[in-house]
Amino acid sequence: MTTTEHTPAATALPSLYDARERFLTGRPLPDGVPEEVAAAWRRARFFGVPHDLKAPAARPVRPVESALLDAARPVLDRIVPALGAGRSLLILTDERLRVLWTAGRVPGLETCPVLSEQEVGNNSAALALRTRRRAEMHGPEHYLDRWQDVSAVTVPLLDPESAQVLGTVTVASRLSTARTPHPQAALAEAAAAAVETELRTRAGRAERVLLDAYLRATGPDGARGADLAVVALDGRNRLVSDAAQRLLTPEVLEALERTAVSVRRGGGAGGAEDTGAAGCTARLGDGAGEAEGTEPGERTRRLEDGVSGAGVIEGAGCTARITPARLDDGTVLGIVAVLEPLGDPVRSAPAAPRPPVTLTGSSVPWRHAVARGVELARSPEPLLLTGERGTGKSALARELLGQGPVRVADAARDTGLDGALAAWPADRPLLLRHAERLEQPGVAALNSLLDTHPDTRVLVTYTPGAQVGPCLQRLLDKLSARSVTLPPLRERAEDIRELLPVLAPRTLPGQPPLTWTLDALRALELHPWPGNVTELAHVVRALAEQRRMFGPVRRAELPDAVREGPAARPLSPMEHAERAAILEALRRHGGNKARAAAALGIGRATLYRKLRGYRD
């Protein structure tokens, strides 16, 4: 079994034929069989795959709509003549290894309708999907009898936006005498690159069409965007005006997303042709005009069944005028919806003030911490706020102290508190930050302050982690009776979606607010955020300032550490830094591990070992 390198199996096929026969008859394997090959055979036996499979597996249900097939077929049709008559077979699969398209012919070689290991055992397509790299398989490395004289090379197809695997391209032929590399490996690589280029081109064209439709609704310069609640979406991209942001409840957004997908699949869903540029109006709110006894699910489906119909979602409280967004040939790519509230028009609705970041979040851990802080702050006794760095201790302290003047002392800058306490008026609240940095004189000064002014409002923030001395520990024990522990962001990941619009910089008039694809949101919610809300704020602001494209933020735009997902186990600070450096090197070198290892000054084997260690 190979990827882009030689394997022991590829250089010893005769002995591998004998080893496979011994495996199938239940005899011990001889020495020298590559472990990855033996493991693949064992998986096939575990899945119950018959090694003498004759008829193709049951044909799976293919997707109703395949953007991959639409983009790949014109490209692959041009490549078919290069296969040679009766020498090679070209296969396209989706991300579930369902065969979408084949071309060419090899006598005696008939492909199966699905190439997953659960159906046909180990093969190059399944290996490429798992490793996200070019993969080859030759003769007895396969489990099936019918593929013992077959060589195949597969290249995964990656989404140009999210880098997720969309499917595979495989070239299969009779067993190659050269074995590795497969003689058609360059052709498979070229075919995959051409398909990905076409996907990237189509994605860009769809974005431009959606943007043009959005600008027609808001005005070329976005002048009407502040007044009109306009949403343009195609199931993947989303443009939202400021006014629409205030009306887009989860129910409305979900209905519009489903409508966009439904209309795109139906090429207009029937009613779109009749409504023309005017589109249609769909009520989303109070159920007015619906037939008695209509179920909520049925009311929602009417919005999806054709954009000329009316659909209702309970509690949404607005209407939507929907217009299809089309290519020049009439193909519907998405919809543009102009929302209006039931009652006063959108333009009369005042802009909702932003809530403070410290009060944003509806998760149980966060609301509990804030409520306890508010309750304890009602009395003038000292209050201790603890939590990891970046959880918002100082910001919450300022909220609890109110709008009046506050004296701030930072133990990170003045460990003895000499300057801060000397100039502090006793009638003013004191915020002491970074108590963990206090040295012995500072601890004594704070103890003296609390003894001489027991009724003074003093809020102390403390970040656990570093070892503290006995004097500071006694002070913390004294304050612990009135303390609040702020939860880290990873323990309230459901608050991230509420924090994002609050952390994003305010947009200029006419500019759509920063929005996020569902894939990007999932990546944000899965990231451990060692820097908590502060780290999230840096990421959001950097994206808002640096990105040069329209539409929602995609997973591919996120920093490498966020985009790649969390490690399978908790990492130490050193491992976090090491992993971030490796991911950055891989990004710079296009995923080439050999070049990334050379740039980092480590061996390739070391790089592989470290990456495996993060996943274990």
C-alpha cells in the first residue's frame, strides 16, 4: 500500500501474493508483511467483505444534486482520450466514495458502484480519502480476488474554500510492471488539479452573481442598505445588511437557507419563473391567512416549495420578499430576500445598542458567574474574580463597579502597590489587577488596606496557575468567601455565536456586517481557545481588517490552529506552540511535509511522529 512513496509491498509482490493466500486460509502471516497491508486485510474481514466478490455491491443512492460532478465532468471528458484504448479506467467518486462517473475500459476490470472499505475492502480511493494524499495500490495489496492484477492511483479532490475532501479521482489499469509510482500518477494529479481549478472558478462566479444581486437590492453604493433589511444567500455564502442583522432570528435564517437550497435544486422551484424580477412575498411570523389546522412544518415547507408560495414560521415576526439570483443562462444560484417586520417598517426600527462583551452570553456557566458577581457587588466588601487569562475578569469588574471614577492598580507593573496605593483616595473604588504578580510588600499593603478600610469597594482579579507564596495564599483564602470564578470559553462554546457580532469592529455605512459559514462556526466552537475571549477578539478583528472578499467568513480563512481543529488530547503550552509552528510551516509549503520539516530544521520522521502524537 503506498501513498507517494515506495513501500515494501510494492517491491515484493510475489511474496505478498503468498501472504494474502495464507491470510485468507487462516494461517499465520510470514515475516515481512507490511503492517498497514495486514491491518487493511483484517479490516476487510471485520467488515464481512467476501474476498471472492463477483457481482458489484448494491448500487447506492446518488445525490440528487452533485456540484462536484457538474464541475468535474467537462474537465474529465477532455482527459478521457489520454487514457488509451482499453488500457485505463478513470473513476470519479464523491466524499462517501460513491462512484459518480467512469470512463475508459480495461478488459476484465469492472468497477463497483461504491469504493468504501466496508463494501469492497482496501483500495486506493479509500486510502486517499483517509490520508488526504495521493495513494496507490497494486495487486495483492487489494483484498478482493478480482483486483489482484490491478494497479490503481487515486488523488483526493479538496474544496478550494474549506480544504475538505469532496471526492476522489482514480486511474486504474492492469498491474503495472513498474508498480510504484503508477505510470498514470501524473495524469491523475493533473485531472484532480483541473477539477479543483474548475470548482474554484465556479465558486468565484457564484459569489459574483450573489454579490451583484445583493447590490441591486441595496443600491450600487449600499446607500439603501442601512434602511433595507436585505439578505442574499445560496446555502453556502451569505450577505446581510445592518437592518437585516436585527431581524435575522435563527428561525428566519434557517427558513431562508432551506429556501435557497430548494430553489437552487429546482432551478427556480416553479414559481420563480412566474414572479419575474418582482419575486414573491412570504409571511414569516403570525400565521395570518393560513388554513386552519396547518402544521408548523407544513407552513415552513410552503416557503421552500416555490418562492411564489407563502410560508409561516412561528414567532419570526416579519415578511420576506424573495427574488432568485440567476446566472446569465437562467440557472438559479440562490435568493435575495428583503425582510420587513410585521407592523412598522424596518427603517423606523432604531439600531439595537451593542451589549457589553462582559454581559454577552446565554450559557448556564456564564450567566451563573455574572449573576453571582452582580449579587456580591451589591455590598461594599472586597470581591475576588478568578479565571484563566482572557476570560474577562477586568472587564466584568469594571461593569460591576459602575460608571463612576475607579482607581486601577496593576500588580503586573507595580508589584508592591507603592505608587497606586499612595495616590488612592479611600472614597473611590479600587480595581487591583493581576494579584498573582504581587510580591511580599504588595500583599502586606493590600492586607493593610483591607484592615484600615473594611467598607471600601475593592475588586481583585486573579489568574491561577503560577505557584504563590504563603502570604498571598492566606490573602486569597481570606477573599475566597466572596469570589466568582469565570468559566473559560471552551466551557461555554455556545456563547461564541453571540460574541462574534459584539467583538467585530463596527462596519462602515453600506458595508455588510461580518458573518460566518456554518463550517467556520463549527471550527470556532471546537477550538480550545487557550487565550479565551481575548484570543477570539484578536482573531475576529484581524479577519475584519485583513479580508478582501465579500460573503461570510469561511473555514479556510481562519488561522491554521483554528481551522485544523483541536488536538485529540490536552496539550501543554510548549506543545501548543510547537503544533502552531508545524501547522504554519505546512501552510507555507502547501502541505508538503518534507519541505515543512526542512524549514523547521527537523527530520520528516520527527514531523510525522509529532503530528501523530497530537492526534493520539
